Amino acid sequence: MSKQASPLVALFVLIGLLLTYQSAAAQDNNAPAAEASTAVAPVPISPFLWQFDLPGVPTNLAVEAPGRVWATLPGIDAIGVISVTEATSQTVTAYITRTYPLAAGSQPYNLTTHGGYVWFTAYAGNWIGRLTPDTGVVDAYPIPQANSGPTGIAVAPDGVVWFAQRDANRLGRLYPVTSTIESFTYTLSAGGLEEVATVSPGSIWLTAPNVNRLVNYDPVKNEFINVPTLPYTRPVGLAVEESDVPWISIQGSNFIGRYAPGTLTLWRWTQLPTDSAGDGGPQQIALTRGVGPWHLFYAHAAAQTIGHIAIADDTAVGAIHPLKLGNLCAALDVAAEDNGRGWFSCGSANTVLLWLPPYALDAYLPLVTR
């Protein structure tokens, strides 16, 4: 049932929201302004793998445009961006980075881009942030539930922001125009809500790894639909096709899966190369399609491996290209460009890797570790 407030009550609510709405910069007047680096050259690990340095350890990534990727830097309470300034189709010769400091103790977790803004979750700060890159202004939207643990975040095509609240076991909704935040309690207890993705205002996907579920939320019906992933456990990574069909990665097993509603098993599973099977499975995936076939990338931190999978027009899984990185990088997250290039955050270092096609060749080339 929907609830409708009187105009007077709505006015008081709006006034209260305006009073509590503040920028992260205002929370810490001593925070330095955004800092940009001078242009430098990336480190070539191989002819198709390039290393970019950041001032902090990157956790999650979001591609804004080809050659421009954003990263959360929770260890230094900042958002960072890498911008390629000189490149060819197969070579990157120069890039710059810029760091946007947040209030101390914010601990940014995940992020996405939409409409020229960077939206992110502040896990320890318990707020949702909106960064305006041109000005460096960071607006904070406090979450009503205390210590809710916001994790995944996505912006629907209508501009509404959706985010997971892991510790509160809720799905949150933010209307940027009014600064209103609502939340909806997930139906299964202690779901460990992680990723959020959407390509339609009426269909919100999220992963609940603690209860082995892919979840779809219908905002019109206020209904959660649970899709079990057993016998495979801990679905974490999430990517959604333009047709609103999701893919997931299974952290507890070395599988990825495409949702297949109407079939007996509900899933079409693909096992990844078994050399890393003892280390579980990939925790994050990214799916993209420009001109030509689909590209699915995965990041497998425990196995120190990244991978690329060719997806046919009919969504059949094609060649799988794993790349063992060893101590060079424990990849925590991956983001993909429409041109078929993958970015990977290295949780073991202050670096991000860019992987260029053709991916199969790197399997036979030595990696240069420095």
C-alpha cells in the first residue's frame, strides 16, 4: 500500500531534509582540494597489459568513458580517477590521475557514473555521495538507518539511485531531486546484500551471497523475487544485459551463470578453467558490448587471476582466456569499456591494470613484474 502525506507534512519533511543535506567537504573543513598529477606513462606489463598507479589502494571501479575510470580509495577516504591523455588503438603513452578527498572515516565502497556525476556509497560514513568532477563538490545524503553498511550502488535510467545496505539488510532508494531516501527490508534475514544493477526503472537486481540468492526487486509491487543459486554458493558479482537478463559470478565455486527463467534449473552455468578451482571463484564480473560480440571480464583475487570470455550474439559462451597475474595483482573488481577493454583494481597494490585485446596472446607472454 502506498502512503500519501499531506502538503503540510511534506513541507516539513522537505525542510528537514534540506537542513540535514550537506556536502562531505563541509564535514571536514581541513580536507584538501582535489589534487591532479602530472602526465606520466603507464608501466607496460606486456604488450597488452598496462599498469596505472594511484595514491591509494583501489577497491571498486566504474568506467565513465573509454580511457577514463573511477575508483574508490577507502584507505585514504577518497575517490580517484585515471584519465588517459595520449593513446593509440593498442598503446597508452600518458595518463593523469586526480584524487577527491572525502570526510575522514567515510570509507567509500562502491561507485557508478550517471549524467556527469559520480555516485558512491560511504560504507563507514553511512551516507550516499554525489561527486561533481568539474568542481570537486561532494554532496552527502545521510542514510536514515544507523550503521546500515551501504555497499553496491546503481542509477536507473530515470535517475533514481538504488543501493544495497548490507548491515541493515535493506535495499535503499534515493530520489536526487528531493534528497528523499526510502528503504525496503529484504525478505530473507542476513542476506549480506552486495551488488546492485539495473537497466530498467522497474527491475532492480542485487546479489545476496550469504543466502545464495540472486534477487530481483519490483518497485511497483514492492516485491522481492528470490532466485536460488544452489548447489553453487556465494553469488557476488553481477552484470545485466540490455535485455534485463543478469549474469553472476560464484565466489564459492569456480562458475559464472546466466539467468535462464523458464528452464528447469533456472541457470545456464559455465565452469571456469580449473587451475584456480581450489581458490573458489571470481568475486566480480563486467559485461560490455560495443560493435561486435559481448565481452565478459572477471576478477578472481584469491587465485590472482583475471579473465576474458567471448559471448556470442545468442549469448552462448565462447572462448575463455584466463591470465595468471601472480603477486603482481590480486584483482578485486573489474570494469569494462564498450570497445572491449577491461580495467582491474589491484587490492594488493596502489595500482589499476588495463587489459587490451587480443586477450588470448597474453596467456603465452611473460609478465613483467616490478
